[in-house]
Amino acid sequence: MGIEVRPFPRAEWSAIPAEGASGVESRALLQEETLFVAQLRFSENAAIHEHPSPNEIAVLCLEGEGLTSVGGETAAIRAGEQAHWPPNVPHRLWTEGTPMLTLMIERPRQATGE
């Protein structure tokens, strides 16, 4: 048995192509059947539109600060803090005047047995 070393699924930063997203770049670090991990880099006054996801998502703020909303409730998120987005609940992430770097950890529904 050997050690498997492989590149990130998408190591280079690229703009998020989703409609309603502005000033946000991402890169995929891990993409497996049971786990998806990506970094999101927000410029000042950047946003990802509000949308639901069928998956459970943890958002970890690594640098800077921004705002998140989940199910219509809004909270600030700063470096060293994390937020949880439950499945099928509309959520959003954005910045107002400061940049932010986040780590997104997503567990596809089939991985949680739902």
C-alpha cells in the first residue's frame, strides 16, 4: 500500500460564476463523495446571494470579518468563528467594507444518510 498524493480539485482561485455573486473567489481543496471543502475569498463589499442547499455546511472564518444570514436571521462572523447552515434553509454570506477568507465544509446529504 502506497501513499496517495494528488493535487487539489481546483487549486487556482477563480470567480464564483453563480448569478448574484460578486467580489468572491473560490478554490476547491477536497471533493469526495462524503465531503467537500473549499476556500472562499471575499473582497470588500462582496456577496453571495441568498440560497438554500440540500447539504449541511460549516462556515469557518479564517481571516477578516463579514456577515451571514440563515433563515432570515443575520449575525456577524469574524476570524476564529464559525457558523452552521442546516440543509434546505436559505443562507447568505457577505462583507461590508472589509475582506474575509472562509473555509467551507460541506457534507452531501447522501453522506449523512438522509
